[in-house]
Amino acid sequence: MRRHEALLRQLAIRHPLIQAPMVGVSTPRLAAAVSEAGALGSLGTAAAPVDEIAAQIRQTRELTTQPFNVNLFCHAPAVADPAREADWLAYLAPEFRRFGAQPPAALREIYRSALGNEALLAMLLALRPAVVSFHFGLPDGGWIPALREAGIVTLACVTAPEEAALAEAAGADVLVAQGYEAGGHRGIFDPARDACIGTFALVRLLARRSRLPLVAAGGIMDGSGIAAALQLGAAAVQMGTAFILCPESAAGAAYRERLRGAPAQQTGVTAAISGRAARGLVNRLHELGEQTTLRLPDYPIAYDAGKALHQAAAAHGNQDYAAHWAGQGAPLARELPAAQLVQCLIDEWHEAQRNAAAE
Amino acid sequence: MRRHEALLRQLAIRHPLIQAPMVGVSTPRLAAAVSEAGALGSLGTAAAPVDEIAAQIRQTRELTTQPFNVNLFCHAPAVADPAREADWLAYLAPEFRRFGAQPPAALREIYRSALGNEALLAMLLALRPAVVSFHFGLPDGGWIPALREAGIVTLACVTAPEEAALAEAAGADVLVAQGYEAGGHRGIFDPARDACIGTFALVRLLARRSRLPLVAAGGIMDGSGIAAALQLGAAAVQMGTAFILCPESAAGAAYRERLRGAPAQQTGVTAAISGRAARGLVNRLHELGEQTTLRLPDYPIAYDAGKALHQAAAAHGNQDYAAHWAGQGAPLARELPAAQLVQCLIDEWHEAQRNAAAE
């Protein structure tokens, strides 16, 4: 059987395409529209309490009977460090003052990790979404077997061969190979260790050493990209940036405007927004991160500062502190309803295959 | 006509494959073997005086009547800064002392840029190699028209859409799209400005906006990579790391040993070896570069220090300061004579095409 068809069967989808989970961008409407179109929609739930994730799963189910994916953040829980946090806030204070604001008195851990969150596992086992995916590493030891037992397919995001080996040993069903081109948070397991491997090299390196199906992610924006990724040995692709401009996404007007224009041409990776490396449209916080040797507060404690600063600036119509995540292919994003975008991508992929066959 | 066939005709080669010019690795023997096998061999001549480049061209011609490529470095000539250089040598002094050596008293500009080197242009116009390629930017205004007039095809290495636009405006015939995965020196025009775009995203971005034929470079190690690059819109590929282990290359025993083993799994980009960003097997100089905020001497003045330090260490059997350039696909390198490697790559590419056609 063709490599991608085996994965389609495993995920019970028609097209080898996953809409990337994107916190703040993906919505039940977007996931449902993608899944209804025959690809795999995803919910980016990292930010939410268990009840809210459950509500999102239920909302998505009201819109589609097709399978979809629920993404979890598996980072080591943040360790508070009041001195480090105070230093960071002091460094950002002049930026707050530009907008007549004060930095918050203290920072909070605004997103809870899936690690140790047994209520989250219990909810997933009760609601049984078809697919659960992991970011920032792997869940606690018992989770993958428990999810499998419940009939849930698991996807682990990896950025390097060593991470792929860990995910395979832990029993993940599928590897999402996230190349350096990808928008949003780097899936690196250890925040201090990033090999920055590009999609092209990463997929090839993993294809040679892993027996698990691979999903290529990073820089894939059209059907030629899908064809190329499959040629490299992937069984499917994951695309995030391509879906941000869909009307079903939760991206705000300023985000959409920048993604449609010249700012899309300049993305960069910074930890200064959230505390962990993430790729987005270059803004003032990228610059501030580069200009200091301060050790950042842990993820997502630093994110609390970044969000407060964005809020202060946005109140004055300034979007230069916004977390507008985007991959290196951002200038190729198109503005289409999700179902139409999926169909267009699959048509382009088939055409690319036909052209290759004709050569 | 198929996109890659037009380029094959333009370059008068049989296979859509260029062996990357690699100073210190490529040799007339390697270039000739690759060209004889139907791909395009390259000479990495950046380091050499005009007479020596001419001698290399003549040596290559004794070994093949097929076309080959001569690569030129077009960096802004170094500006000496004795204070900056003294600071850098002082920083490296403890490393020299580990091997009972002293840093050199002063540093020299060891490689001359093609910029302003009219004797180099005159030699090229007299010897007329089939192809001339540019790295680190573009040559002086009159060069590309003069080379074209002489029947020489020009290739410009670019790492971002803005550089592609400059190369196209300057009249280059072909763009080499160098992705972040690639080994060796980043082709960035401005050493202070690197968008770090991965091969996958870069080829797609350029394919959408440039009418020139594209050569994909970075992370391509086998026939699946060739098929994928062509699927992305490239008309050919350039591969460097894949050729280092060929017996015809000038790579030394230590370099080969590290490339065959575990060190191949860890590459990084540093400017601390030469003064400009380059990707290679991670060594002590990568670390030293990360641990300081000193401004490095200009390229290639810093390289004089790096080479002196390597020499001091190598005299004690230590290879941890060596410039062992390699791309992110390094673990996939194979050890074959160049002609056999070319044939193997082309066979794999054809097989990958057949498999895609069968889907």
C-alpha cells in the first residue's frame, strides 16, 4: 500500500493534510471545516482549562462527525523565579511607559502543561477525540498507552532525530517532523537545545531512521509543497500558516493585515515573546530579545509579560508587540474559506503529481 | 520543454546536478570526475591568487572536456581594525596556550575578494570556463555582461527573495537558492542580515516570483531529495556535503572520520571560525563564538586567527578547531567515487520519479 494511504486509513481521513493546531488561531469552526473537507482539523488547546478544552471538543463535534485532532503542550511546568521575572519586567518597563502603562507587579504561569494534569487525561479518555497530538515533548509515561487503549491515535511533534527516537520509544503512532521554517512555537523538547533543522533535511533524516509514518511541517504552503514532502518520504503534511487567513480562524484584523502585506516577508524566531523559541512576524519584542543577555522568565511566565505589553500597545493602536506567529512561507498564504483551501491544495497536489509523472 | 531540460541545455550537462564549490574540499580531480559523469563539477577557488585559479582551470581541462563551474567570492573587502583584531586574539589566547602556542601578533586578509580584482576577470575572459558562479553577493557592475559576452553562464547564490531580485536585476542567468540547511558559508549578501530561510520555503518563495531557473541547495543528499527539489520548482540541485567523502575530494582524514561518525549529527552556524556565518560540524570555536559579545574581525581576517588556532591544536592531534563544513544532511553522506555517486544519485532520482508516477 502506498505510504500515505496507510496513514489516511489510520487517521480515517481522505487527504494527507493536517491543519496545524494554533492556539489563538484555530477554532472549532476551522477544525470542523477542514475535517469536513476530508483533511484533519486540529484544536490548539494549550491555553485552556480542562473544561474549556472539553467544550471545544463538543463544539467541534456539533459541526462535524469527521475525526479531528486535539493538541497538548507537554512542557516542563514553569519554575517561578521572582528575581528573574522582576529583571525582565524592569527591562520592559520603558516599553510599557511608551503607552502610558506600568508593567504588571508580578507574572503568572498563564498556560498549564499537560504534564501531571490527570483531569485532562481523564477528560480525553471520556470524550475520545480521534487524534491527540503532543508539542514541546511527550506526555507522562502512562498517557500514550492509555490513549491507545481508548482508540485514540497519537502524534508527536519532533524537530530532531534524537527527539524522534524518544517519541518512537514512548509509543507514539505518528511523528510530526517540524522543520525550522514552521511558524509558531518550536516543538523542541529541551528549550535550551535547538538544532534548527530545516524541513527538507529533517524529513529525509527521519525517513531514513524511523519506521513510524512522518508528517512534514514547516514551509509547506501549496500542492507543490505537498508533492515534494511526500517525495521526501512523508506520509502527509501539516500546514498552519496557510490556514491563518481562513475566515474560520480566530486571527484578528491586524494579524490578517500584516500577513497579507510586506511584514509577511520577514519572520524570525524569538523566545522574548513567550519564554520559548517561536517563529513569527518580526516585531519589537524580537529586537528587545536580541539586545539583551538577560535570562528570560520560564515559558509561559514570560508570555504573561508579552501579552500585557501587547495589550498596553494595542490600546493605542500599536501592534508591534503582538504574537503574530507565521512560518517562512507566509508570503504564499492565500485567503480562502477552509473547505475551498483544502480542495485547492489537493487539486494542486494532484496536478503536481501528474506533471511529475509526465516527465 | 521540461524546466530542468532547458537548464541542462543551457549548461550543456546531462544531469540536473551541480557539485557545490567547496574551498579546501573541491579539487580539479573532483570537478572533472563529476563533469565527466554528466553533472556539473565546480572549483571552489576563493582562496587562491589569479594564477592559481588559472592553473586549477587548466588542470581540470586536462581531465575533462566537459563544462565545469568556477566559483568566486564577492564579499566586501575586509576593513582592518587593529583594536578589534587584538581583542579577538586576546580572547583566543587561552586556547592557543592549551597547545603551548601564542596567538599571531597580527592578522591578515587571507582571501582576496573578486570585487575590484580586474586581473581575475581578465583571466576568466581569456580561459572561458563554461560556468562562473558568485558567492557572498554579486560581482562588480561590468562583470556579468562581460562574462555573458564571452559565452560564460553565470550562477548567483542567493538566500532570500531580496537577494534574488538583486541577482536577477544584475543579469545573472541562474539562481542557486541556498537554504539554511546548507553546509559551508552562508551566501548572504550582507553579513549582518540572515533570514535563515530553509530550502523548502526558499525554493517555493523564489519559484513564485523569479523567472530565472533555480538550483536548490541545502540538505539534498539523495535521489529523493533531487525529486523533491524539482517538485518544488527547482530546475536542478546543488550538493556539497554529499561529495566530501569522495576519494577525489581534498578533505583530510580527520574531516572524513568525523563526517562518517556521530559528529555528523551536529552541525551549527557560526561566524567565529572565519568572520562570516558558515555551517559546519560543531566544534570549540562555535562555543567560543556563543560565549562572547566581542565584535569579530571582518571576514576573512578572523579566519586567519581560526586557521592559526587550528594549526596549533592539530599539531597536538586536536581537531576541535577545524573548519569541517557540513550541511544538516551530513549523516546521509555516502563514501563513493564521484562518478559512481553521480550515477547512484541519478538512478535514485529516476526511481523516485517512477514511484511518484505509479501513485
